[in-house]
Amino acid sequence: MRLCGLDAQTAMPTSIAVILPLCAASLLSYARAGAAVPDGWLLAGGFLGGLAGGLLYDRVPKLWLRRALGLLILYSAARMLFG
């Protein structure tokens, strides 16, 4: 965000606007190849989580958001390293 000179309120929606079509195209490509089957519950959870995140963004202290993201990254890294 700082590298491009954008504030968080501009950078996050911009990145989502770029990521969403790429993810949709990837999902369609994998689904056509038979390698991925979209799960309705997973898609609904992602949609509702994104909606809740957008609504809560201004209400939650930024420090909490940074810490939560840091914990999520550490958790993901641990799962990747230790299975």
C-alpha cells in the first residue's frame, strides 16, 4: 500500500477488484478440466465473510486487524510447514 502511495481504503477494494475476476477465471478453468468442484457452502462462506469484513472494517481498530492478519498468516505458514 505504501509502496504505491495508496491509503488502505483505496488499496484494499482495488486489490479485491483485481483478485476476484482472476479467482473466478481460475475456478472456471479448473472446473472445466475436472480438477475443481465449487462447493456451495465454501462459496457462500467466502461471500458472507467478505461482506462482514467490509461492514466491520471501519468499526474495528486497525491494530486488531493487523494482529488478526498476522495470526492468520502465521497459522497458514504453520499448516504449510507442518501439515
